[in-house]
Amino acid sequence: MHKKTLTLIGLTFVLFGFFSLTSVAQANVIADPSFEGGTANWQLGDYGSSIISAPTRTGSKALKLINDFNGTIAPVHNAGQYQINGVVGGREYVYTVWVKGNNVVGIGAGGKPLAVVRWRNAAQQKIRSEMYYWAPYGTYDWRQMKLYLQAPQDATGVDVSFRSWWDCTGGETYWDDVSLTP
């Protein structure tokens, strides 16, 4: 009887440890992934970026980027969280974000609105080139964009941002539910 009790107690600790590690391993590195806190966590670049109440995918807020390149000025509207800590060098991550487009148009195949990830080292210096995912042109409902990434060995932090690029001539994109998880 004593041996059976010890085995059950041991099994309980193993299972508890497994589920504890699983939940920690899946924690989102990004604070305020649904923009609910507004500019408390998210930095807005200029007049072309704003935290809005509608449309949203979940919660009560989302990020809106306008596209208004007129061929002469070069707006680069952006918003992001920078120098986010909690990244483990060498670990694989899944980056996801949801985007919705409203009449997004532009010049050629490049220059579409994009979601950007850039790693940082312990000195908060940007390391390696940025990784990004282009949002499509057109009008479309919420769709998930997903990237599989591996943090460089010396990464301890990350920047996550969104940009409307030079060749974006009209429309808006809406961004919500950002996640960077191991």
C-alpha cells in the first residue's frame, strides 16, 4: 500500500511539472497582444497609425494603419513594441498576428503593409536582419499570418512592429491578436 501511494504521489508531481512547463513554454512574450492598453504598451509612429475601437477581431481595440503614398512623399507609418525582454536565444518561436484589409492598393508586388520581427541582444542592439510577413492587397476579412522563427543564440529581446510601406497608395490594414510563443 505504501509503495502504491508513493507511486501515485510521484506520478502527480511528474504530471504537475509537465503541465507547468507546458504552460510556461507557451507564454506570449508580447504584452497587450490585443492593443487593449493602447499606447501604454504600443508606440505609434505618426498620423498614419492609431489604436481604434472598430473593427476588432477580439477585445475592444485593434491597430489601424493607413496607406497614403502619393508618389512624392515617402510615409512609413508604423507602430510597435520595442526591446521586449523574455526571449531565449536559440529557442524556436511561432509569431502570429491577425490582419484585415480594406481596399489596400499599391504599386507593384512589393511594398505591401507588413508585420516585422527583429531580435535584440543583451545590450539591446538589433541583431540580424528583420523577418517580416507582407499583408495582401485588396479587401478581406480577418486572416492569420504565421511565421516560424528561431531566435539567434545571443537574442534576449525582440521588437514587434507593423508598417505601411512606400508603395502603399490607398486603403487601411487592421491588426489584432499578436503572439510570439515558444
